[in-house]
Amino acid sequence: MAAPVTKRQIRALDVLAYEGVRSELRSGDLVFCSGSYALSGLIQKFTRSVWSHVGIVHVDERLGRVFVLESEAGIGVRLVPVSKYLRDYHGRRRPYRGEIVVARVAPALGEHQVREAVSFGMDLLTRPYDNFEILRIATRILFRKGRRVRDRKFICSELVDECFRAAGIRFRHADNFISPDDIWRDDIVALRARIL
């Protein structure tokens, strides 16, 4: 289990240059973000966690590229090169505002499981982000009422959960929502490195 952390603890971790970590990343690794954006703050507040985003690493050996498969607010399900993610987030020539760490699912995923998870996610490319799910989650947390409904829209943690579920891996979480922190705190997730 990746232990619960604070922003201060994340900032205290050594920052490894992406170029130095790139060759160690594997498909199926997880990217966790602790953002400093307005939506990030809302997610962190309602989930009582530092994490505001999660995505899946996909290493394409033939292209020699490393990608993040994610569901991004206002964009939906996408595949973006990690190098671009770190230095030109949202095409504004600015890096991601916040901290980014990489974690690994242990025991290591088998090649078949990685292929299943990533392939499932690829089939969801361009599906919309579920803009109202954050509000529904907040309502479910505040009133402790309601259930998560599976639909054709995804927030980041739902996408990751569904991809791993397709590979036969289940993260433990409440029935009414899954947050980046639920994935982070699962017994099978272990911190690898802080990158930027």
C-alpha cells in the first residue's frame, strides 16, 4: 500500500528528472498528480486527499515513446506523451502546476494484463470527461447517499479503475465513487519516484 501522504511529504521527496526515470517506466505504472488548479483543489477537498488526478503509463516500444492514458477535464480520454505532459501541459508552454509521482502495481502485472488494461483504455479514447461526476461525488460524500453509475463518461480514477478491472485487477473502494486516493491507498500500489 502506498501510505497516505501530505503535500509537504510529496515536496520533500527527491525530484528525479524524467529523462533519468524514463527507461524504468513500464506500461501499467500509475501517474498520480497533486495539482494546484481550481478543480484539483475541489477534488482534494472532497476526497480529503492530496491527489487530484491519476493516469496509466503506456510505453510504446515501437515508437520509442512513453504516454499517459488519462481522462482530463474538458478534454476526455486521451493519450499524451509524458514529456509533453511535464513541460507543456495543456499546450500553454508551461509545465504541470503541482507534484507528480509514479507508482507501480505489485506484484508486477503480467504482459497479458498490461495489454488488456491499456487496450481497454485505448478503446475509450475520445470518450468525454464526466464534468458533473465531481459534483455527484461531492453530494454522495456530504449526504452519504447514492451510488456510482457506470456510463460512457469518465473521470480520471474511473478510467483507471475500469482499465484495470478489464485486466482482472480490482481496486478496493466504496460503492459510491472511486478517487485517485482510493487507488493510491490500495494494497497493490507502491510509490516509485517523484518526477518533473
